[in-house]
Amino acid sequence: LEKDTKIACTSLTGYSGGGKKMIAEYEDLGRSLEYGSPRIYALTQQHKHLREMKAVTGLLNEPHFTPIVADYYSGMLVTVPIFEDMLNGTVEDITNVYKKKYGGEFVRYCDSIDDGGLIASGVLSGFDYMKVSVAGSGGRMSLFAQYDNLGKGASGAAVECMNIALGLPCETGLVC
């Protein structure tokens, strides 16, 4: 992508990522019906991770980000829609980059992460690795990252860093 490309992304995540207060709200037996269906948040485009997303990607603009929280404990699916004419390459080029870069224990490229044409956002709950994939046709594609928002989030990263600091194998204490 050119650095000035404007992109959008959507995340579907379990409620545990919202912290203790949100967990209590979702697990309250007397909760409102609204908790039983997916809910979009950060409507003002002021999500706390926007600056980080911009910095990590090297893009000049923060993405248009639509986070959605749903009624399951943990797991996450991030989708970035891309048109081929936005790229300096093709779907095959992205696939080749992913295959080359993501063949490790913690981030794995998969030719497909769907099950019968559907992708579930919570299937990696309890695991400390991420699956990335690309799908699409006709010049339209989606980039996918599927992971546990807890395991591959801050807690998993803390264990990975501790392992590095202690000289342990990077997967020690993690479910890969």
C-alpha cells in the first residue's frame, strides 16, 4: 500500500477485552437484552488503538475502525477489506508475503480460515497464536487475523517477553 492509502478495518471480539466492568455486565443474569447481540462501539472514531494501528502499519492516516463486541468471552477476528487497485501488487503477492513472514509458532499463515464459507471469531479462544489469511476475487479481497484477544493480546505478549528475558523457549507457558 502507498503510505497515504486510507483503509478501513472491522474487529469482532469477545467481551473479555472490555475488562472487569464489561465482563460483569455480560455475565450478569439480569442483564439487558442488548447484550445478547453484537454491539458496535467507538462510534466517534476515537478508539484507543487508532494511533498504534497507524504507527505499526506505517500509514499516514489512522484507519476507519469499526470494533464490535459480541456475547462470547474471548476470541477476535479482524478484517481489512482491500481493493487490488489500492496495492502495488496482487492477491498472490500478499499471499506470498504472508507465507514467507508468518510461518512461525505464534503467527501462522493459512490458505483458508473459513469453515464452509464462514469464519468464526471465537475458535482460537484459549490459544496463544494467531492465524492470518487472505480471501477474495474480482479485485476485492479481505485480510483476516483470527486470534484470542487475551492470549495473543497483552497477557500473551507479557509471557513471551518474560520468556525472552529469562532465556526460555518463546513458547514456554503458552498454548500453541
